[in-house]
Amino acid sequence: MARRGGFPGGGIPGNMNNLMKQAQRMQRQMEESQKELETKEFTAKAGGGAVEVTVTGKKEVAKVKLSEEVVDPEDIEMLEDLVMAATNEALRMADDANNEIMGKMAGGLGLGGGLPF
């Protein structure tokens, strides 16, 4: 007579516990990685180094450095464009670092393009 309910072999509940432990461990690792990322700074330059912008892993502008030759009252638009370009590049660098962390975490799941069931 066939069994109803339950899991054949009784192996699934043990595997589920292991999966839960692994998920909790990965969550802790991800939180630690996020905290570490938030302490990092990312610096980008524009205009051949005339404008330098530093952002944090929290995506906050930490520093803007301008060289004197880029400050031209007759061409404010160029300065605005350079600040914007450097800021956007620094933010992209922070995003790339975050995506790298997330990729490592997802790779640790062993999903490889699909769920393991």
C-alpha cells in the first residue's frame, strides 16, 4: 500500500534545515559585505583630472575637488557637465562593487540559472 503524505526516505526535512542554515549564513555574510561596502569610497575624474568626485558605498557624495583652470565664470556649463560626469562615473563604480557582492552571494546559492528542485 502506498504511503500518503510525508516525504519518501525522510531526507527532505533534513535538507530543508540545511538550506535554512545556509540561507541564514548567507544573509549574515551579505549584511557584513554591505556594511563593508558602505565604508568604501569611489573616486572618478573628468576633464583630464580637472574635476574629481568621491562617493561612498552609501552613494553619498563625500568630496568634490576642482582644479583652478576648470573654474571659468564664462563657462559654468562646462564645469557643471564635468561635475555631473565625474559623479555619475563614481556612482557607477559603487554600483559595480555592489553588483559584484550580490553576484558572489547568488553564486554561493548554487542556483546556476534555476532553483534546485
